[in-house]
Amino acid sequence: SCARRRRRDWPRRRSAPGSSATRSGCSARRCQWPRPGRAVEESGDLYACSEIHRHLGFYYLIEDVRPAEAVRRLGYSLALRERLGDPRRIPSGLVALGEAELAAGQPHRAVELLGRAAQLARSAGLAPWRIEDAERSLGEAEAALGETHS
């Protein structure tokens, strides 16, 4: 999935995972990220707002490793995508949120979201690689869920 590829391709950190220091020595706390969304959402561009929260969610999932914040941001991004009503945009939002839920230690929720993503990707007629991505993530979540029951 996008999140897995970003984690794999992300430059090595100079600090320990979960710390706020990034490769550039900047951090979300020190750099004062702008509060995204309000102006964009007020402009009516829900897709742009969704993308802002999606990218911030990936930041908290991959770089600043705060899974709960990643879940919050990616959940809001998904809600905006659902408001847009374009069924082609929802599966990728579900995959991102499912992977964040898995990272946050919620495999049941991850399986639920990723199963829905795979089903919606198939019914929306998305590209085969998108469907495979959702199914692969679902398989990983199901394996993690099986490990918690062992």
C-alpha cells in the first residue's frame, strides 16, 4: 500500500522511532504546522482538505510515529472523502485508516476497514493493483489478528 511504500522508502531517521525529531532536525512541535482544513474546508474544496489530513496522517504514521494521531487525521480524511460521494476515492482512504488502526494495535478495526476497502475497490471497478493492495493489507491485518488470538 501507499503507507507501506512510504515507510520502506522514507529516509532513515537520525533519532529513535516515535521521537518528534525528524531527519532535518525539525519536529511537528517546533515547526508549528499550520492548522489545516478550516480555510480549505470553508472554501468548499473537500478533496483538498481530505488530502491535507491524509498527508498529515501519513506523517504521524511514518515519521513522528503517533498512531493515535494518524488514526484521527486519516479518519477525518476518510469522512471528507465519504462526503464527496465518489466511490473511487473511498477505498484508498479505508486502506490508509486500516493500516493506521493496525499500527495503533487495533487489528479488529483494521480487518473491518480493510475488508470494506477490498469490497468497495472491487465494486467500484478500480485498477487491479488497487484491489490487490487492499487485499494484501487485509491479509496482513488478518494475520495480526490471528496472532493476538494465539
